[in-house]
Amino acid sequence: MPRFAANLTLLFNEVPFEDRFAAARAAGFTGVEYLFPYAWPETLLAGKLRENGLTQVLFNLPPGDWDAGERGIAGLPGREEEFRQGVDQAIRYARALDCKQLNCLAGLAPAGADPEQLWSTLRENVGWAAERLAQEGITLCLEAINSRVDMPGFLLDTSDKVLRLMDEAGADNVRLQYDLYHMQIMEGDLIRSLQRLMPRIGHIQFADNPGRHEPGTGEINFRSIFQALDDAGYTGWVSAEYRPKGRTEGGLGWLQAASGTIV
């Protein structure tokens, strides 16, 4: 059975954020992630992890102005210094939370921007971040996000684009963050894709499609997916990053089925 983590930005929204750690642990999760930790003191988050015996498996580098619609700045020319400051901020949190993986959101292509300049900026920023994180023993993940439904214009919208960027960056500590929901929309053929990409995957996230809800609400056969991960010898984390259709606890039948325990 894979090691499952709960994304606390999306799951357990029935309770305040600080209480979601305990809710996740009570439900059977042993790891947690969330989009961004920066609104809370490191000491508070570290305490919640310790109190509940949880591992912080991932969070994102600062994304720019999220509320204004920005979805990462790694590929945006002129924002290089802001990006580097964000990497340093993320490292401070990663140290406090003992988090060994950080995800980099590439960003949305501005209207009329030169694609080659955007790619060059992205490559240079990723290379700089990878070198900086390597000094801390941290892996840099790069996520492909679908540009058809959720983020039109996202700079990395296929796994092959991420692989190209990884190859050009040439750093040993850069891995693909493979999101089943996004890649079902963009590529499909999930099990064969996972088998092909497994040596380069550092982290996996999931939600069903369509709707981005819990397993069993859409078209993805998660029983087969989880079995394929076991068969491939995947030992990393698999994070539930979906929007529950109702109360979070009511949609955890997939976890019960996977673990053989009642949640």
C-alpha cells in the first residue's frame, strides 16, 4: 500500500487549519502537505506535526500574488530576485518542518510574452533553486498542471515538458511531481505513463476526474493505480489533493479500501 498524505489546504475544511493535522491523523494519514505554509509561524506548524506524529512531505515555493491570480513566478522575466528570496523563505520553513521536498510552480504565460524568454527564465531559475536546495539536502519537484481546465497558459502542462526542463537544468535533485488528475486530463494512459516516468518521479498527487473530487467519483481506476505503484516499487508519498464532494470523512472509503482498515 502506498504511503498516503493529506493535503490540508483542500481536505478537512470542516475545521480550522490548525485542527486539520489532528483530523488527518485520526483519519489514518501519516503525512501532510498544503499549498503554502507562509501564513503561519514555523513553530506553530512544527508543533502540530510533532503533536500528531505526522511527516511534512511537501509544500510549494512562494507563488507570487496568489490572490491576484498568479500561479508561480519561476518563468516570469523580471521576477528573478523575488523568486530567489522566495526560495530562501521556503528553505527556512523546510528546515523547521523537516521537509525534504519543495515544489516549484512555473507560472502562467503573460499575454504576448516571448515563449523562448519564458523558458530561458524558467530554466535559469530552476537551475539556481536546485543548486541552492541541494546545499540543504532538499529535492526540488516540478509539477505539470493541466492547461485545458484548471490553468490555461501554465508553462509546464505535460510531463514531457517537465522532463525537458529537468534535462536542461542538469541537476541531480530535481524530480517530477506527477499529479494523476492533471495528467489524466492532458495525457491519459496513466499506468503506462507512471511506469515510464517512475525513475524520475519524486512525488505523486491525486484526485478523480472530472470534478477533482475523491476517488470513486470519476473515471480513474485508483485500485489499479495504487496496485501499479506497489508493483513498481514506488516508496515515495502519494498525496490526496482533491476537493471532497461532502464532508472529508464521508469520502475516505478509498483509504479504507486501500489500507484494509476502518477510518
